[in-house]
Amino acid sequence: MATPTTNLLKPIIDELLGEAAFLYIAKARKLREEKGVDVISFGVGQPDIPTFDYIVEAAIEALRDRFTGYTETAGIPELRRAIADYLNERYNAGVEEDEIIVTTGAKTAIFLAIASYIGIGDEIIVPEPSYPAYPEVARALGGRPVYVKLSWKGQDKGFYLDIEKIEQAITDRTKMIVINNPHNPTGTLFDKNQLDELMDIARRKRILVLSDEIYDNFVYGSKFHSVLEYPDWKDYVLYVNGFSKTYSMTGWRLGYLVVRREIAEKLKRLAVNIYSCPPSISQKAGAAALRGPQTDRDRMIGEFERRRDVIIEELRKVPGFEVAIPKGAFYVFPRVAKVLEKTNMTTEQFADHLLYSRGVVVLPGTVFPDKAGEGYLRLSYAVSVDRIKEGVARIKEEVEEILSKSK
């Protein structure tokens, strides 16, 4: 007999996607523990470099000072001032302290932003493939994600955001367009022309832009442009960022949402009913991260650019792989459709095959919403250069073996 714990569960909960990187963490751990396999993981989207010492010391000092209680829901003034100063110095954005809500990671900021505007039947446009949280939060709230596929322009040009297709997808139910810049999973950096066109649509159609710029410091060889650079951003933008990537603080759970003042006041009421306040110690650490020397951050990003160059060079040696050069984040999204055509494997089967035959974790592109990444793999190069070379060498050996058998 069904019980209330099963038969009263909302159907949408059964349908929500998880985040595949965490599933592959479990698969890799099991393989290591049960079979002793030396697993090389390109699956997890977090820096492998520990949180910088000066940030850790700030947290230790907060502990010694017994700064361990509840704080204001929107975050301590010290941190909100530091965030505002950072954004204003970088973008001349005119952000005020009371327009910032500090959250338990950027995911919570995404949830607050979407929950504020998306209800039953409302539509949110999501360029795909995409980070799963955007469409999944919308679906959980009764909204409908409308996917606009990024255009693949070949190995030389990579992925492109087709603004015309986005405008064509707008209906009278559209409330919001999501932009993740730099982009996960493709590593694409959307340029100023594309942002200009996107903001023009927002103005003409009276639509909000949810801009997730969590990878804003991981930019290589190009200039990054933020939506906060537009003088009227407060009328159209919900801005998300955090500390997880730039300061290697994934486990500290610290993000933030920037919105116009009257919206922030309302959202604080939602936030307090979800998580009360962000972790007090993490907030002290976050303030120190922004106020302190940025040499460790810059050194880490320089190392990631070196790794990017290495992984591109090595992946282009793999037969059948088409690899565009990512300009941001720390992911590469090679097209492997030519390899799959020679086998009877799906993208998921190919990723699993690499794990169990060669001990290499990659994410199949189909784990991203709407399976827009069919025929692609996502690799995070948040691993050392030596491990990148070893991991890609294993992939190359396996692909060569597969292709030789298919002749």
C-alpha cells in the first residue's frame, strides 16, 4: 500500500535532473575503492587548488573571535561593502550595499532570482547546453524552460549564441532569459556585441536577463564584459556571482545576488525562510578574499590558461575529436560525433566506456538539459598538467583501439 511519503510526493520532484558531475564522483570513488583503479577525473567543475592561505586565516580568526552565530539574512555589511566595491571598481556599476543578497552558494542566488519571477506557465529562455540549475529550478516552480541551442561553428570558431533565435523564441509568457558568461559547459565567452543585442531585446520586450557570471575571472586572451556595465542594468538584470571558482571556495558555500533595491528587500523575506543567513565564518572569509592581495587568484588563473592550452593540444591528437578553443571558464567541450558514428555507442555509453576501460572520467554532453550536448563530452581541466596529459593519452589509446576494430 502506498504511503503519504510516496503517493503525495509532487510528480515534478521525480522528474528533476540531478547534477551529473556528482554522480560521476560516486562512480569514480567506487572504482578506486573496489578495484584500486587510478582514476583521472575531468568531471568536476571545481578548482583543484586549495583555498588561498590568507582566506583560511581570516576564517580561523573569525572562529577564534567566536563569530559563529546568525548574521543578517542579506549578509554582513562588511562583506556586502566589499562586494559593492569590487563590482563598482571593475564595472563602474553603481551597486549599493542594499542591492546585494549574500547567499549559500551561487545556486541559491539562482533559485532566488528565478523564484522571484517565474510561476506556473511562465517561460524562461535557456541557451543550451546549459548548467542544469536554470531550467530545473524553473520547472520545480511550475515554469517552462524554452531551449535555444547554441550554434556549433566548427573547430575554428566554436559555439555561438544566436540572438535572432532567442528573439524568435519569445512569447507573451516569456519572463526571463538566462545568460551564463563565460559559459558552462562549452567554455564560450559571449562578446559585447552579443550582450548589446541581448540587452536590446530585454529593453524592447520588457524581459529580465538573469546573468550568471561565476567564471568572470577565468577569461583567456579576451576582454570580459559584464551586464553590469550597462547604465540601465537595474531595470533588467538579475546578477549572480560567488566565491567558489575565483577563490577556490566551493565548500564554503558563498554566493551573491545583485538586484535593484526594492526587489532585494522583498527577496530577503524569501531568503530568510529558506536558509536564515549565509555561514558566518564563510562571510568573513569572503570579505578577506575580496579585500586581500589578488596574487594567488591571478596565479591560479594563469595556471588554468596553461592547462587549457595543454588539453587543447592533446585532445586535437585524438582521432575524430573536434576541439574548439574555449575562451573562458575551465571546460572544454569536444565534438566526438565522428567517433560515435564508427561505433554502436551513445554519448553516455562512450563516457562510461572511458571510465571503466581506461579509468578516465568525462561527462557525456547529454547530461545537460534537453540533451543538447549529444555527440559532445565535457572535460574540466581543473587537474594538473601531468594528469591532463596522462588522461588524454588514455582516451587517445582507447579511441584508436575502438576505431581500429570498426574498420
